Amino acid sequence: MIESATQSTSCLTCDFRADRPFCDMSTDALRAFDEIKSLASYPKNAILFSEKRAVRGIYILCDGRAKLTICADNGKRLTLRIAGPGEVLGLGAVLSNTPYEITAELLDASQVVFVRRKDLMRFLREHRDICMQVVRMLSQDLHGAYERVRTIGTIRPRRPRLLHRQRFFLT
């Protein structure tokens, strides 16, 4: 279920703050965060950022969902997962100052917070406790990726039908 699209413009008065790891900050940190963020409404199917594009900042889904995809070597677009309300997108690219690794496309009309990279980096230097939350979030992302790879590795590939028929006629 998607949470209500009615969001406060201030993180201090957001009803969902306590349920979201990155948003559950001290009052002082929230005030500082409010100063560096911008909140915008986006339509369904909007692209927040694209794979291999220069990093600009992080995006936090206040409501709605985003499809996170990556382009395979053969050009096929693979869905990694669906992100939901409260998730921070683009964090790894921002911290490493590298192009975005994935594409984030909204599946719903959504309200999204944006924080520029340089503002986030300054904020994290000034609020070390939030740095630890960021480390935990990145660690959870990494473990989630490990689990997805483990699942992919245990899927038994199907034999192509043509190969199966050829074996039938050869015996």
C-alpha cells in the first residue's frame, strides 16, 4: 500500500519520520537537513536519474515507488528491485563521486526529496551520527545484493527446447 501523498514540507513534522531510518534524526539534524533539501512532486514514469550519468545528489522517496534497473551487456534492461517510501536512492554514487550505477524510474506519481552532493557531504561531516546510519544503509544494500545474486545462482537454467528435441532424435 502506498502511503498518503500528503507530505509535510518539513522533515520535522513528517508523520512517517520515525518509521524511516534515514529520516529518524535528532531535531538539530532535521533542521539542518531541511535547509539543504528540496521537495518536488514528480509524475508517474519520471526518471530521477540514469545509469552512467554524472552524479548530482541523492533522492529520497517520500511516497510512491521507483523501479531500479540496470542495462546488461546485451542491451537488455534488468529490474534490480522496486524501492519504496523512505528509501534513499543514489547514495553509493554520491559517496563515491562516481556516475549513477542504476536508473531510477518512478512507478507512481511521487513526492521526492533531493539533496545535492556537496550539501550532503557537508551535512554528513557535521552530523557524524547520521554517517553511521548511512553506513548501515549501504551495508544493508550490499547484503541485499548478495542475497539477490545467491538467488540467481540457485535458479536452474532451462534447456532450450531445440536442444532437447535434437537429443530426442539423436537417440
